[in-house]
Amino acid sequence: MMAMLMDTRFLLRKVKDLRSLTPKRNRVKDKWAATRPKYPPTSLALQHFDATYSAQLGQLWPSVRVALLSERKYGALLNNFSHDAVLEDLRAKGCRDFINDTDTVAQPCLEEEPVTGVKEESSDVPGKKSDIDGQQLFPLRLSPHIKCAVFPRGDITRFKPARPDMHKLLGYYLMDAASVLPCLALDVQEGHNVLDLCAAPGGKTLTLLQTQSIRFLCVNDTSVSRTLRLRKVLNSYIPKECLTERNLRITSFDGTKWGEIERETFDRVLVDVPCTTDRHSVIEDDNNIFSKTRTGERRRLPQLQLELLLAGIEAACPGGEIMYSTCTLSQIQNRSVVEQAIHLAQEKHGIRLEDVLWDLELQQKLRRIKEDRGVVCLKKLLYGVL
């Protein structure tokens, strides 16, 4: 046995030495530089965030950094059009609806709260006065139809793929639970016309449809391939009778030009813009915005975001509301974009946007959600509704 082992080692050593016996013209050099870059996009992204967010977030950055590098934890958006008792099954497995099952007591918080606003219809915008700097508090109601199940904090159990019911509709859609918040804050009411300007891949569109309050929904994405994927998602979750031309329109137009297509049409507009997508950028090298070949695209993002937001503002009717959301903590892609949009909308289009605060009950509700779901605080929802 020992002799066989020695012979094996000898043969392996001989095989390794064969390269020196191969003529140079027949040797193949490993092209490691093309497949293994010295500085992969994930490393470049993390270096950029360390330099930027450490100054922006201060002592909070180390914990936020750990959260960004942690494994993503999905939530299950329940499909109200499915006939299966999905929520009961998930609760039996230890899940809970993180929107409606938050029973913790809200505590006073000095963090900056989401800022909301409306496209002004007249000087007398309905609302109730606040004791804080004379600002108005606008009542907002969380839709009772939007439900998203999650496993408890610390439980990394993964959801199994959703199964179709008797009508071949899937019971739930797996997505980052924080992505539900823009749809909650948009405050869709019965009979509203809604525009989702950057809709693909479809998670937020599907969430909006769960409200069962929308009279007409227009979903748009510049990419034709992403729009096709969006259509497949909707067909897997929504009955065909709810996807008629009377109820839904799917387009692939340039979102920045939407103001030239339809102006002052929609009661609610969701502008979930392309961004650096912080978590994806530090985890996945594929399709990473920090790739050296996409440097120019990344630098143009704030301008693209501004143009999309202005288009969404133009599309909203007087008194309508616009939700601006990103997947980044960058102030340049959040605060700066919104401030410029407010200024340019007034200067170039004569549109006045009024900042308002959500009422105290909703602020406490969303704060409880943030405390229960650590991933939620990574979603830059400040300045969500203009």
C-alpha cells in the first residue's frame, strides 16, 4: 500500500513537471488578469463606502457596514389574489406579518423622519396643524391589504419557492421586505390612478396591486427585457381579468421623457430610481455598478435620478403625491436630488411642492417596522414622498 502511495506521489510530481518539458510555442499562459481583476468591483464599492459613509454616518457606519455585508434576508409578500391560506401556513412555521403584527411600543426617537409632500393644488391644502414649527400633519393610512411575512430576527431560515394554487397563481413573492415601505408610504386610496415609472423587476408593482384600490395602473421601464420579465411576474400572481387594458398598461418608454407623454394625470407616482444599490455592490461582482467599465454610468446616476423625478412630478396631477426611493445611503443620490427637483420644478415648470409631515400614528408605526427589521434602515426612504 505504501509503495502504491509513493508511486502516486511520484507520478503527480512528474505531471507537474511536464510543463517544463513542453515547448514554449505550445505553452498556454493563464489569462488571470481578465478573469480575476486585481481590484474587483465589490472591493472598489466597499472602499468608496468606507470613505463616504464613515464621514456621513459617523459612529453608525461600522454597524451599517456589517449589515450591508450580511446575507440578505427576504420577506414573503403575500398574494391576496391567491386562494390558498398562505399566511396561516407561514405563521405555523414561525413567520409573522412584519407590517401588521408589530406590537412593540414606539419610543421617542430623535432620528430624522421621512419627509413627505404633495404637489400643491391650491394655497389651502387640507391638513391639520402641527406644534412643530407650524408644519402640517397629513393623515396617512397603511393599507391593511399589504402583508409581508418574515422570520424572526436572528432566524436565517429561507423561504421555500411559492406553490401555485388551483388557479395557478403563486401564493407569495420573495423580495427584500424593506421594498414594501415605499408602497406603504405612497398611501394609495380607492379609485386612484397610479404610475410606477421605473417598475422592473416588479416587486413594488405587485405590492401596489395588493392594495386592491387602484383604478388604473401604468407601469414603465426603459429596458424591454426587464419589462418582459415584469409581465411574466404579473401573470404569475394576478388574475387575467385584472390585467386588462382598462386596468393596466405596461410600457417601455424613456422615463425621463414621461412629462412629454402624460402630464398631470396620476394621483400617485412611484419613482424608484436606478442607483448604486449599496448591498448588491458590496456582495456581487456580476452586473456591479462599480465595475471600471461602468464608471461613466455611475457618475451620471444623480442626473438621471433628477430627470426621472422631475418627470414623475410632471406626471402627477395637482394635489397628487410622488414617492422617490432608492437602495442607497448616498446623500448625493437622495437629499441632493430631491432638493434640486423641488427647486427646478418651481423654476422651470411652475410646480410648487409642499413638504408635509406624516401624522404621529404613522410615524410611530413605521418606526416600529424599522426597529423590527434591521434591513429596513438600509433603504434610503428619507424624503420619500415629495
